[in-house]
Amino acid sequence: MKKLPIFLSLVTLFTCVVTVSHAQVLSVKSLDELIEVNTADTARILPLESFIGLVLRNHPIVKQADLLPESAKQGIRLAKGAFDPKIEASWDVKNFDDKEYYDFFNTTLKVPTWFPVDPKVTFDRNFGEFVNPENSIPAPDNFRQVTAGVSLPIGRGLLIDQRRATVKQAEIYSKITDAERLKMINKVLLSASKDYWEWYFSFYNYLLIEESLSISETIYNMVRQDFEFGEAAAIDTVRAATSYQQRQVDRRNALIDFKRAGLILSNYIWSDDESPLVLQDDMVPQLDLTNNLLITDIPLDSLVSMALERHPELVKTSLKLEQLDIDRRLAKENLKPTLDLNYNLINSPINAQGEFVEVQLRNNYKFGVNFGIPLFLRKERSKLRQTQIKIKQTGYQLNLQEREIVNDIQASYFELDNTQDMLELMNESVDFYKRIFELEILNLELGESDLFKINFQQDKLLDAQIKLMKMRANMEKARVGLFWSAGLPYLNFNQDSVR
């Protein structure tokens, strides 16, 4: 009879040990504890700023965008080529039947200028038995002559001409390419940032499901042990096993999603030698949202003002209007008649022998006037009208773009503001579900709960945690989308940190 109390004492002690062991194993970790446990030693954290830095340094589209300013620079250089000085030379000789009919040698230096006064210096050497009197040069001058003069348009081409219009448009195009470059880079950063937050969510989703799997496994072991002691029904072991198996399936699906998200993120990372890189399996996103590169306290009015002033799309359209205005001025200039004055000094101020000669404007000169005008000006008037129509069309386009951008900013700002409010509520909801689940676990260990309640509360907790992380990821996507809508340079990433 003395052995029975001893046996009961041992059973009681064993039950207490099991209960304490269960209580230790079934403690529900907070989100911060999950971060600390799963990123302590083996994982390498890839912060958002480091990822964005890789994208900005080596992504092919970013490198393509960086070539646009150089291309525009060469376009300006090409347009300015119309003002390059030009030297021309010709030599024409005719000899027939032992007679030297003529021997013409001509050299001309033309120096185009921005203001349409084009200086020209010509050196001629003409001699022969049959030289046209118009081209003959006196023998005392050794058949050589120097002519220096200018050509001045006082009608069409005085205020603007095709050469100057091309240079001005090339300079404006250089500014357009700056806006296009920024747009291309912003688009890459938008896509890369959203995919980073998808990767972030898929990793945290995997951690949450893995933690839930660990709890389900512990509960299954507890129920099976209780069944062996006769304290649980067989159906409870089936329920526990079913929940445990479902968690295993969920874990595999979450792992697939995480791997897929990592491969998608690999599309953005390249080495310095332009070789594609693959995100390593031990790399995980930075889960601390307090260390964020993106400014969140920009007022709505400030965002709208910055967008109307610096948004790449609006800048491009405004610059296109400037280009069209140059076309309009050129088309209007072409309505004028052509009236060019030419004046050339002969053998002055330097003669063919290289001697300085006194300039006499009313002696030793060549003067000419060229005049011309189409009688109907149909081509010129049509060109002007077409340009005016394009200006109106582009103006309507600019107004529409401004309206759409402002509405996009307001919608994105509203989404971000409400998501932040919902995030606070969702945090509280997760805390409530965590407390309820912990109480159900305690009741189970005390024999006052059942598996149905445990599984139900575990599902609710897991669902709330996943929704919370999804909402966090969506909030960061909304923040990036807001800066994209406002057209902020590099989506407001800190360039000193990522470069």
C-alpha cells in the first residue's frame, strides 16, 4: 500500500514536467523574435538601400539611360557643325592644239556665324588665251586676286534660319533626354522596389508559416502523448495530425513563393562586368521597417507642387512645346521674301601679294542683291498652320497630363495614409489574436480546451499575421508608387547612401 502513494507522486511529477516542457515549447514568438531567431547567424541581410545601389550601378536599363545625355551632346555637336568654317578649292585647266585656253585656280574660305553675316575670303588665279573677260585678272597683279566680303540676309533668315533653329532644338532635346533618362531610371526603381517588397513579404510569410508548423508539430506530439496515457481521444490525434500536415503543405508553398520572388529579384542585380547575378539562398530582406530610405513626411501640397514643376513627363511635354515654338518662328520667317545683300572688296585690305591696301568702299568691289518670293506661299503658309495645330495639340496634352498626375498623387497619398492607419489597427489585432491563442494553449495544457478551438485560433492568428505583413509590404509599395506619381528624382532615394 505504501507503493501506491509513491507511484501517484511520480505520475504527478512527470505530468508537471511535461506541462512545463510544453509551456516552454509552445510559447508564441512575436514578430521581432522571429526576425532575431531566423537572421541571427546563417542569413545575410540585403537591405533595400544596398539592393537599390546595385540596381543604379549595374542594371542594363540604367546604363542605357546614362548614355542618353552623351547622345544628346553629340546631337548638339552635329547641329553646330553647320557653323564650322569651310575651305574649298578648285583647279580647272584647258589645253588644246598647243594652246592654253585657260587655267583657273580658286580657293574660298567661308566662316558661318550665328548672326547671319557670313564672311568669305576668296583667292583666284586666272589666266589663258580665252579667259572670259568677266573672270580675267590683270597681268600686273600676276593674274591673282583676293576678294573678301560678307553676305547679309535682310529678309528671310535675318531673325532665324534653319541652322540656328536646328541648334536651338538640339539644345532643348538635350534637356528632354535628361527627363527621359530620369523617367527610365525611376521606372526601373519602381519595379525593383515593388519586387523587393514582394520578396520581403514572401520571406516573412515563410517564417510565419514555419513557426505555425513548429507549433502544430508540438501540439500533435502532445496529443499523441496524451492519447498514449489515455487522456485524449483517438479523433484528437487525427485532428492534430491533419492540422500538422496542412501546415507542412503551406510551408512548401511558402518556400516556393519565396524562391520565386528571389529569382524575380535576381533580374535586377548585375556585376560590374555586366554579368547577371543570382540572389543567394542565404540572403534575406531587411525586416526592420524603421530604417527606411524613403521620406514619408512630405505634405501633399508639396508633392503636387514638385510634380508640376519637375515631373519628367511634364518637363518633356513643356520642352516639346518650346521646340514647336521654334518651328513656328521658322515657319513665320519663311513667309518673308528672300533678300540677300552681297558686298566684296577686291584686293583689299590685303592684295594677292600679301600687302596691306587701303580700303576704298566705293572702288574695287563687287556688290549684288538676290531677291525671290513664291507667288502663293502655299507651302510656307501650310507649314505655319501645321505647326500651330501641333502646338495646340501638345498644349491640350500637357493640360491632360497635369490633371492625371495630380489625381494620381492624390489617390496614392490617400492610399498610403489609409494603409498606415489600417496598419496600426492590424498590429493591435495581431496582439489580440496572439493573446487568445496563448490562452487556448494554456487551457489545453490544463485540460480545459480542445483541438478545435486551438486550430481555429491558430488559423486566425496566422491569417492576421500574414495580413499584417502583406499590409506592410503594400504600404511600402504605395509609398514608392506615390513618389513615382510625383516624378521625384530616383523616387526620393538617398543617392549618397545607395551610390
